[in-house]
Amino acid sequence: METPRPTFDSDVEECSARLREIHRALADLARERGWQPSHSGVGLFAELVASGAWPDTAESRARLTCPGRNAAAQGEKSFADLAALDEGHSAYAGRDLAAFPLPGFPTSGREILMACDNAGGMNHDGVMNALYADGSVKTFSLSAEIEGGALPAGAASIPVGPDSPIPDLRKLRR
């Protein structure tokens, strides 16, 4: 018998919890080892595994990707080799540090670190979670972004990357 799929709300909550867990681990790494983010995109949070802070196991890989509906195949590849990372490693997009340096993590204030990447559709049917350097998680709503004029009517997803109409999300890449 198949395990029932989690509900939408539980996916969003689990995603938010994973993002907070990633933040705690990155902040601990920064405090304990003097680590500062140096890799962009997926590499930003893959450093948890590459540094040895988290083991390169299926459990750790699952914690480094969004649990939403489009992420089923994500998180199966090793995060240990930062040079081998690609967009297939995670359904999260990380900050583009080359274009948007992150001063003084973890005391970087309200700077975005990472978010669900909705390329090819929504991970959470109309919303996406974003993690900030202060440890907060913001949930963006597709309908609210359309109503507020950030996205055009009929938009099917909330884009991340340099072409995003939402300033914070422009700072991210895969």
C-alpha cells in the first residue's frame, strides 16, 4: 500500500522547518568554524555536507531540498563535491554570492539566503518559502504577488534569478 502524500499545508510547513534547520546549521558553522558563505546557488547550503557539518547521507540530502510536489527526484545526488553540483541536486535556489555578496553572515540582517525554486511549476501550488539571513522564513503567494502588481495576471509561478520581478528573488540562482 502506498503512503498517502502529505497535504499542501504540511508540505509548506515542512519546507519552512527545513529552511530554518538549514539556517541554524549554517549559523552554527559560521560561529564554530568561522565559516562564511563562499559558493553560490545550491553550493551555498551544500557546504553543510561538503564541510562535514552534516554527513552525506540520504537523510541529509533530503533535508537540503524542498519537500514540495516537484521535488520528488531531488536530493538523491551527493552534496560532498561542490564542483559537481547542478540544479538536479535540490529544489532550493541559493543566493548568487558573486553578484550579491553576503556581508558578515550570520549577522547579515534581512538578506535573502535561499528559496524554493519554482522553475517548471510550483513546489507548493501558489506559494514559495524564502529563508533570510536572520533566520526568518517568508512565504510568497502567487496570488498576492499578482494582486500587488509584482507579477503579471496569469503568471503560473514565482520566478527566481536575475529576471525575477521581485527584488529579493533576483539575488538567487540554482
